[in-house]
Amino acid sequence: MVTNPGFCPFGAAEWEALKRRHDYRCAYCGIHPEGLLEKDHVVPLTKGGRHAIGNILPVCGACNRSKSDAFLAAWRMRKQVRRSDAATGAGRGGSAVVVLRGD
Ligand SMILES: [Zn+2]
């Protein structure tokens, strides 16, 4: 049934579950956005990332616009985001590895 192995469509339910897993906060800065959470491609589509639930994080509009199509690690370095979970370094070297809120 899968004709394009690189393409994994996801539905509204999966998106909802992902947001719930992040407590409806921005996955990057942790705020509860006033508006809707937006879908950020962790590995940007322009850099070979997939439009798949495993490559999507719920983020606020400010982070989404700030990150744009940068790689997450590069963007974080640029922003010098100093969050405890960002300090673990678990995402280093892996382009698709995301440091999720582990608590
Ligand atoms: Zn944010």
C-alpha cells in the first residue's frame, strides 16, 4: 500500500496526540501559545526532511518563523536556547534526532 516509502501521511488524530504529548506547549520554547500550535518540520522539507509525524513538532508561531528552514541544532545554537533538556546533547550528530521533553 505504501507507494512512496519516504512519505508517511498523518491525520488530525496523530497531530492532536502529538500536541497532547507536548502538553499543548511549544516544543522549543515551552510556552502555551495564544494562537494555534504550528507544525514544524524538524528536518526541513527543503533539506530532505519528510512530511511525516516523526519529523513534526508542535511549535509556536514565533519559533516556527525564527527557525524557518534551519536545522534544529543550528537554530538552537543560534538562539543559544539554554534549556535543561537541550543541554543533554542527545541530539548531536543525528540530523533527525530530537531531544524531547523527557520529564
Ligand atoms: Zn516557541
